Amino acid sequence: MLYALKIATRYLTASRAQTALLVFGVAIGVFIFIFMSALIGGLAEFIMMRTAGDMAHITIQAEAVDPALLNPAALGTVLLVQEPSTKATAILKDTSAFIPLIEGLPGVKGISQQINGTGFLTRGGQVTQVSINGLEPGHESVIANLASYVTEGTANLGAGGVLLGKTLVEDMDLTLGQTVRLQSSSGVVAVLTITGIYEMGSGGPDRRQAYVSLATARTLFKLPQGVTRVEIKLDDLYAADALAPQIKALTGLDAKSWTEQAAQLLDALKAQAQTGYILKAFALLTIVIGVASALLLSTYRRRPEIGIMRAMGAGRWFVMVVFVAQGALIGLMGGLFGAAAGYGVLLAFPSRDSFGPGQSGLPIDIRQGAYGLAIWLTTLGAILASILPARAAARLDPVTAIGQ
Amino acid sequence: MTALLEVRDLVKTFGSGEAETRVLRGLNLAMQTGELAALLGPSGSGKSTILTILGTLMHPTSGSHTMLGLDLTTASDRALTEFRNLHIGFVFQFHNLLPDFTALENVCFPTAVREGRETAAARLRGEELLVRMGLSERIHFPTANLSGGQKQRVAVARALMNRPELVLADEPTGNLDRASALQVMDLIGEINREEGTTFLISTHDEKIAAQCRRQIVVGDGLVTG
Ligand SMILES: Nc1ncnc2c1ncn2[C@@H]1O[C@H](COP(=O)(O)OP(=O)(O)OP(=O)(O)O)[C@@H](O)[C@H]1O
Ligand SMILES: [Mg+2]
């Protein structure tokens, strides 16, 4: 083995220019592999941060419940009149009973208790339908980082304050500090002061969302206790699928992972990852074909020598190892050079932490370069590529190979 | 002298059908240990064919081949490879050495390939052989830079490396000028006398053949003299 390796190394160093060119070619393939890994990985992270970053990872939504019948149906026909506001009775009552349980779970970063509903915002003669989001003061930025989106005023929701999107404010010709009328679907009206204006950059929330304090929402929706929704943020958003059933088991509430609602986003990311796999597979295939053809040429050129070695008592296995070792060495060297070059070039790109909103350029994540995998796969690919030429060399008839 | 090898009724045909050429037609030959024999015959008479069969690099179409009391006609490739390594040395006319290795590395090859590495003992023997071949100045020379005569002397040293019983040389001096050819033949004669190594040397050169104690002439696929 050791001796076969010596012969292989000598063969590679003997034709230095050819070997250098081959290693260079392999290194380019490895570089593409690493660049694609970092780009696709970084892109996925970027998209996640821009979308999933602002959404709840696990949501507990109160189910709409029918009002309880005071008079059991068995006693006769009951005529029920349901007011439009009964939806608001869909509440999570005993928050103090289950919130501490969820808070105690490992991986839970933050919890936001909310009362959500719809209503109309009125200023003068203008009326716009809005979603009303009642958040706990001090917990405004637990799910979406509202504080970072505020362009005027503050994200802090005090009693009597409302936080509106920039598009809505512009559409209705409002300014910070003005008062507006907010009428909930339960029919309650509150007069509120605009204490903050935010801009998320995506049309929907900026046009439709009105944030108020939880206390204001309680009044608006006539909910003296309980909430309509609990949103949970995790340290690792991919832990949601595992944690949601755990919360469900712990509290008996219907906890849903974000992945249930974000199927499209996940599909897109999966498709993107697959594109990456295909590109990487092509990079590897190029390496394999390059190594295989170079070694095939080399076995042809060294036919007489192979015959001599066989005549001197080198077995087929020995010849095989000489050529496979050449492939392995080329793969390893190309892998190392390619990985080093890849790392060097990726260093020149802005770091991942500066991905935030409003950033331009490629969101490359240097940590997702998959360097070890690239080196390992390249060496493996080069070994596989060398098997065919090596077998051909090992099977050569020594007499015809020597060609006397 | 003891019997070293014997071939009986050796037949070798190449190709089949119309293109079939019958090169050996029932050739018989026996050699004793310590012989120095020349293999003569016109071009195309089958000298190289005989040497490759005796060297276990090729199977005969029919007939028997024994050496050192072993039947080699039916042995496996693996067994023949090992047999060659231990008992047979080769010197060819062209393409004799590995060009990317030094003289010493070439000479050590037959031992190193068996032992899995170049041992100090192997290097020592290799150096001794090269000195004996008059190449003490060329031990660490890349063989690509050697002259034709020097190359053939390295090849003889390599053929002797594992102390084989038989050395087969196919026109070892065919490419050399008269002086170099005689030098190589002198060295072969010396090794044969001192170590008792058996040599079978194919040649077209009567003067070279005259240096051997036995002349084997082939013609028409048979030994004719
Ligand atoms: N692989 C082969 N296929 C077909 N014919 C072959 C093959 N090898 C040898 N021959 C034929 O066998 C015959 C004997 O060849 P061989 O090389 O043994 O002759 P030779 O005596 O060594 O000749 P020379 O003195 O020219 O070297 C020739 O006619 C040659 O064409
Ligand atoms: Mg010949």
C-alpha cells in the first residue's frame, strides 16, 4: 500500500504541469460547490429572516365556541339568537394557568398574549377597515420586531395610544399625535391618539394593521379577562414542529406550528435547495469526468510501464491501487485548494449579520460553505472516478502492454 | 546440474479462423540450473513468444510448462505473479525501466513490491548490484538521463534483485553499439559463473550467441538445433 502510494505520488509529480492543471480544475469544481452552498444557505436564511423572522413560531388561537345553552336541548326546542359579537367569546381564559408552563419549556424565547379582531378607523369623513391587534405593553416586539420598524413616535403602546402603518397614515392623511376613532366589530368605540407610525415594507400590515394596548383591546372587544391568541417565539424556528405537540400535550390547547401555515414558503425554500443540489451535483460530476478522463489518458500513456511492473511481480491489485491513489490525491488536493479559495473569496462578502432589511448584495453565509463535505465528496468522487481507469490498467495484458 | 525447467509439446496459436497463426508447433525444451543459453532463429520464428511463455506472462495454447518442479500451465494469475517475482528476472529490449524513478529505485522495485516498501536491506542490495554493473556514479540518477548501455545494465541489475533462478533476456543488446553490447554480455557471463544464475538470451547477433555456452535455434515452431 505504502509503496503503491509512493509510485502514485511520483507519477503525479513527474508530470507536474498536467497534475497542477488537473488539481486546478478540481479546485474550481469545489469552489463552485462551496459558493453554491454558502449562497443557497445564506439565501434561505435571508428569506427566513425577512418572512418567518417576523412571524410567530407557534400560535395558540382560541377556537370559536358556540355559546353554552342554559336550557338543555332535551327539554324541548330552543330558539337561539346569536349576536355578531359572539365571535369575541372565543377566548383563552386561564392564561395565568398555562403561560408559565409554556415559559418553562426549553427553547421558548418569548410569549405574546393578544386580543385580535377587526374594526373601523374613522377620521373626519374617512373610514377604513382595519385589523386590531391588542398587545401587552412592554411585549410589543416579541413576535414582529415592531420597535425596529417604527419611523415616527414610539412602539410602546400606552393606554389611549394606537400604532398605525405608514401606508394607512398616508392614505388617510394622518399625522403623529392626531386622534382617531376606532370602532370594534363589537360596536365599542375608542378615541385614540397616534403614538407611533411603522413601516414594515410589505403592503398588507402597513395598510391594514392597527396596534393598541391589551387594555384598550379588552374594552373594544368587551373581554374583561382572557385573550384570543397566544403567539410564541422560539430560539430555533425549526424546533416548532417538535415543540407544538409538546405544548398541546402540556396545556390541552391547540398549538400550531408556523410550518402548517407556511407551506408555500417551505416549498419555495425546498425548491431553492434542490436547485442548489443540482448545481452542486453538476460541479461534482465535472470533477468526476475530469479526473476519470485524465487518469484514463495516464493509464494509456503508461501502458509499457504497467507491463514492466506486472512482469516484475506487481499484482493487479497493486496496479489498481497506484491509479486509485492518484485519483484520491488529486481529489484531496483539489478539495483543499478549492475549499481554501472558497473560504477566501467568501470572506470578501458582507457578513451574515448585516443581512437585515434594506441590505443589497448577495446574502452569502460563509458558515454554510460546507467545506468538509466538499473536500470529502470530492475525494470520494475522484476515487470513484479513478476506479474505471485503474481497473483497465490492472487488467492490461503485460505482454501487449510492454509491446516488445 | 539439476533440471530447472521443461516445456513439452508447446503449441501457441494467435488469432482464429482465417487469421490463425501457429507460432509454436509442439516445441520441446529443457534447461538445467546454471546454463547460459542463447536463443537464435530468424525474425518471426517465435523467440519472444517462447520467452514470454517461459516467463509466465502468457499461457501456451497447449502443452506443459514446469519450472522448479511446479506445473505452471494451470496456475492462477496471482500465483504466477508471485512466482515471477521470486524466481524469474526479465531484461527487455525497449521500455525496460520506469522513467520517473532513479536507477536504484528501479533496481529495488521487485523487492519493494513484494515487501510493500523500500527497505534499507533492499537498498543496500540494489546499490551493490549497481556498483557491480559499473554504475556506482549513477545510483541516484533518473533513468531517463542514462545512456542505452547504462539503461540495460540497470535492467540486468533489477533482473537479479530477488536472486531469481532464471533470467530471460529478449534481445538485451539489440539497441546497443558493439562495445556496450559486449560490456553487458561480460557482466551477464560473470554473474552466471559466480552466482550460477541461469540465463536464456534471445539474439540475432552471432557474436553475442558465441559468448553463450549453449545455442538453441528455433525455426518452424520447433527447436531445430
Ligand atoms: N499477439 C500476437 N498476435 C498475433 N500474432 C502474434 C502475436 N505475437 C506474435 N505474433 C506472431 O508470432 C510470430 C512470432 O513472433 P515473435 O515475436 O515470437 O518472433 P521473434 O522470433 O521474437 O521475432 P523477432 O526476432 O523479430 O523479435 C510472428 O509471426 C508474429 O507476427
Ligand atoms: Mg522478438
